[in-house]
Amino acid sequence: MTNKTTALLLAGSALFTAFSAQADKSDWPESFTVGTASQGGTYYVYGSGWANFIADELDISGGGEVTGGPNQNMALVHNGDAAFGLTTMGPAAAGLNGESPLAPGVKMDNVCAMFPMYETPFSITTLADSGIESISDIPDGAKIGFGPAASTSDTYFPEMLKTLGVDFERRNGGWSDLGGQLQDGLLDVIAFAAGIPIPAVSQLEVQTDVNIIEFTQDEVDTVLEDYPVAEFDIPASTYSTLEEDSRVVSMWNFAMTSCDMPDDFIYEVTRLTMENNDKMRSIHRSAETTVPENIDQNTVLPFHPGAARWYKENGYDIDEDMID
């Protein structure tokens, strides 16, 4: 075979490969949205930044959408109203089993996992001059903000606090709005469930003195018995207010997609996310755990075949019964 012939074959092969790659995109969406949560929360920062990153890399239009959080995101993805969404494992299990508070009896089974995000700590913040320094200090009838209605925090935190003997008045709203209400004296406590650092808490620290309340070991043990959470320490470096690590509980978050999204599209989205952790960490510090080693934290949602292909090609095992 002559050098000229070889060159022609290689050139033809390259053209064929380029054509095939282009042809593979024929069923890709022209644009996408990512269901996040309220402004002032980690989901919004993480999800919007990630959407912009993927959109730029794949040269398609995409962005984050303000939503009510994980429960609504499950519904949006299941119904095809959002290509992607962010969820915690508790609401994911509830939606999959037809137990979502937003759609009781509807099994949201058109939802597949893509990649691990981070753990969501359940943490409590109040003003320093409130005199509240522990969960047991929260007075009867305290006005507590639990985030958007049907969010992870609103679904689980009120029940946890009831289990721990706290009597309260329930309030809902976006995290930024609740932070303003706390400063104005309209709330006594905010019960956050969001990736750390929570933008609204960081903003509060700039504007006033706050207390970030930890759980006692007995309180952690009590909550672990009844809820799908794990013990977690918020590092002291997370907030200027903390002088030492703060003991709380947490729940894992995963990014999800519609199970009928094209395999090649989800493969590329997963590849870009898993191979660019430095970029992800620049979007939000919590993304340091957005790494393939944490795929085993999902025991609820089946993985999308496109995502599973990337993990398998890179040496990460996923049970076949955990692939859609």
C-alpha cells in the first residue's frame, strides 16, 4: 500500500468519524433546562453553573430553572418538562414509589440517575442574639422557615424536629427570602437542607452575627433511627461563624435525567462532568464530591444507559439491575 493510499484512507476514516459523530447528534435536544430550587440555595448555584458549563461545551442552549426543589424536579423530569434535575435520595425514593407529596400515587419511573453531586446537611441557623444555641433551646411556638414547600428540607426537617420534641410554627419560602425574614425578626430559626456553603447563610454572616446549631450525638442517633439520613460533620472552614466542626445529619444528592434521553447525549454530559472536577468545583465548592467514586451512594434510581456506559468504560462497576 502506498503512502498516498494510506493517507487517503486515513483522511476518509477521519471524515467518516466526523460525519458519524455529527450524525449521532441528530436526536440530541436543541436546548435543555435543569430543575434546581430557589435562589439563595446551593441547588440553584450548582445547577445553573453546571447547565452553563454543559451548554458551552456541547454548543447547545441550556440553563437552570428556579423550582420548588427535589420533589418538583422529579415530576418535571418524569413528565419530560425538564431534561435534567437535581434531587436528594429521600424525595427520589418517594417519587419512584408513588409517594411524592406533589403527586401521590404517581410512580415517577421515567427518571434515571447520571452522577453524584454532594451530601445535603440538615443545619439550623438563627441570630446570635436569639439566645438559641441548641435544638433544645428552640422555644415552643418558634417560627421556623423550612425552605420552599415540598423541598427536601420542608419534607424531612419538620418531622425530624417533631421527633426531637420541638414545637413550632411552619413557614415556607425561598432561602434568600427566609434569610431576610430572619434578620427582620419575622422568623426565629431557619432549618436549612442544602449543600454547603449555603449562599444564604454566607450572606447572613456578612450582614449580622448568627448561630449555626449542631445536633447532639443523642439527637443524631434518634434521627438516624427514623429517617434516610447519615451522620455528617460540617467542616469549621465552611463558615466564619464556626470555630469547630458542627455535627448534623445529611442526605446524598444526584443529578438525574429522563430515561428516554439519547444515550450518546447523556454519555457526553456524564463524561464532561466526571472528567472536569476542577471546573465543577469552580462552580460550587460542594462539587469536590462530584466524582465517580461516589456512584455507589445511589441505591434508588436506575442509572441512564449512557451514563452507565461512561462509568463502565472507566472501570467503575454498576450492577446490571441498577441500569435502566
